[in-house]
Amino acid sequence: MNLLMVIFGLVAILAVVGTFQAIKEKNLLSVVFNVLSAAVFGWFVIMTVINSGYPTKLH
């Protein structure tokens, strides 16, 4: 589960970057989907860190 949290964290970060690019291009539908993706994946990462703690080294 911890590795999945790291992947979802990267997805949330990329969604934030995509939001700024979509705002620059004035693409409203892309802004909406990027904000929703960042919110959902970011919330999952935050709640997982609170519940399970930060992932340890893999090996």
C-alpha cells in the first residue's frame, strides 16, 4: 500500500502541473478534470500518511 501511495502522490503533483498548463491555455474542461484529480489523489495520499505513516525504505 505504501508504494501505491507514492505513485498516487506523483499523480497528484502532475495533476497540479497540468492544472497550471491548462489555465495558461485557457482550457476549462482540462482545468476541471485536473483539479478534481489533484483533489482526489491528494486527499488519498494525505489520509494514508495520517493513517499508516510515511512509507519506509523498500529494501
